[in-house]
Amino acid sequence: MKLSTLFDPYGRTLSEDVRKGAKDVLESLEAFANAFTDIVSRGDGSEEDYLVKTGEVHDTISAVRQNLPEDNVSAVRKRWSTDRGMLEDSLADVQSMIEDDEDEDPDEDEDDGFDDELDMLGLGPTKKMSPEELDRTKKVHSLLRMVVLLHKRIFLDILKHSSPSISDSTFDKLPPLSHKLLLAMEDVVAALYAPQDVPTVHSSIAAIADSVYHLQPLILNEFIGSDGAEAVDALTKKMEQVSVSGKLTKGKDADVRKWFNTCFEQIAKLSQTIVISLNAESMSSS
């Protein structure tokens, strides 16, 4: 049974953060109580243990106070920002894969036996991509760049300049979708390490496309929909027309909705192109 809190009327995301903070404090207090019981009842603990646990309680309470968002929108922004950092890390991982394989010197073939020992521990160097895998990874990298850009722009152009006309319940829909997108992105990165399995890459790309597909109506209809004129006006004033590459371009037809429409369309097209290519590879290899 889920217990309600005084923060529930102010938004689900904020309420969840409050619950987590309260849980951290209670766990710290439990550790303190156990240390105190050991000293008083059984004489098993030391005064130093008691002082350490006392300090941990104070530190936990201070951390919760400092990190607790001021309202539900701030809580959503915080989670979105955290996911964005991990998405950018995943994108950087794929970029490193490409650069490492492109820069690798084929003449370097020295082996003193140390690599074999690392391989036995599962810590050896990753296998070099084939030309086909490298080309596939570059195509997927273009898609992932677009996805990360979309996620970034949602933060900068929607969450950072949110309209008071949008309800907390609408904002609460964003964190689960962001987390779903993050998990799909991590699956794509894992699938790109050589040797690549084409069906696994295919399913991971499909998961990315599905995550963006479910995010699209929320952004276009509930945050910048035609019924939310106030939100559209506020966003348009904050944003000039932006190209899909992320560069600002001045123009009289600056339109937030147009940018997001274009971005969603480009992600759908890139996903479809990659999936078609993967299907062709699977058919040719069977």
C-alpha cells in the first residue's frame, strides 16, 4: 500500500523526491539507533561508532534539505537534467568507439601476454569493428545525436521556461518517458560493441524510436499544443528558429512547434532508414 504525503497535492515527482529523502533520513536514524543500542545494552559498540552515526544523521538531513526541489517543476527539471547528462555520456561512448576504430594503427600488433591475462578476467580490449560495423555505428551515431539534441531542447525550451498554465500532472509525465529513453539509449550503446549482433541492434533502435514516439504527443499537444496559446507565446519569445543541427538561425517565422515537429520527423526518418538497412543486412546474411 502506497502511503500518501503532505506533498502529494503539489505533484507526483516532488512527492517521490520527498519520500526518498525521508527514507534516507530514517535509514540513517536506524543506523544511529543500532549503534546507540550496542553501546548501552550490549556494550558491543564504541563511543566513536556512536559519534560517527550521529554525524551521518546530521549530514543526511543537511543533504536532503539542500537537494530537495522547491516545487514539482523543479523536481522534474532535476531528473530531466540528470538523464540528459547520462544521455550525453552514452553519446560520447559511441563517438569514442568510432574514433578508436578509425585511429587504430593496424601495424600495432605487440603482445607481451598481458592482454591474454586481461581477456581471462573479462577486462581485455574491445574487439575492433569490421568496416560494416563501423559504418553501421556511424549511422546510429547520427540518430543518437538527434535524440540527445531533442532531449536538450526540451529542457531548454520547455522545462526551463515553463508556463504556469501547464498542470503538475502534465509535468509528471515527463520523467518516466525520459528514463525510458535513457534505458533505450544505453541498450543501443551496448549493442554497438563489436562483434555486433544485427537483430540486437535492430531491437535497440526500435526501442529508441518507440520512446521518442511516445514523447512526441506529450510535447506537441500538451506543452505546445494549439490549445495552449499562452505556453506557445512564452516559448516562442524565448527561442528563435533553431536548425536541427542545434545552431540558432534568425527568421521572421520563428516557431517552437515547427522546430520540434521537424526534429521528431527527422528522428523517425533516421530510425526507419537504419531499420530498413538492418533488415536488408539480415536478409542478405540468411
